[in-house]
Amino acid sequence: ERQVIEMRYGLFNGLKETQREIARKLGISRSYVSRIEKRALKKLIREISIEM
């Protein structure tokens, strides 16, 4: 999850990548990248809500 979010939003190197690019690099489907991204974002939102 962390790797997908870092790649998607350019958190590691400043380069934002599409779901399709991430899928190709990781050897998984674009739809799986989408599911991973959604799950990770839900976790982040939940953690932010708890801390506020």
C-alpha cells in the first residue's frame, strides 16, 4: 500500500504516476492498483479522523 501511494502521489521522488504505470512496474492489474489505493486512502482518512 505504501509503495502504491508513494508512486501515485510522487511522495518519494516528486513524480506522480498513473495507475496504469504503477501496475506495469509492479506487475499487477490496474484495477488492483485502484483497490490498493482506495484501501490505503481509507486507512489514512480514518487515522487522521482519530487524531483530530
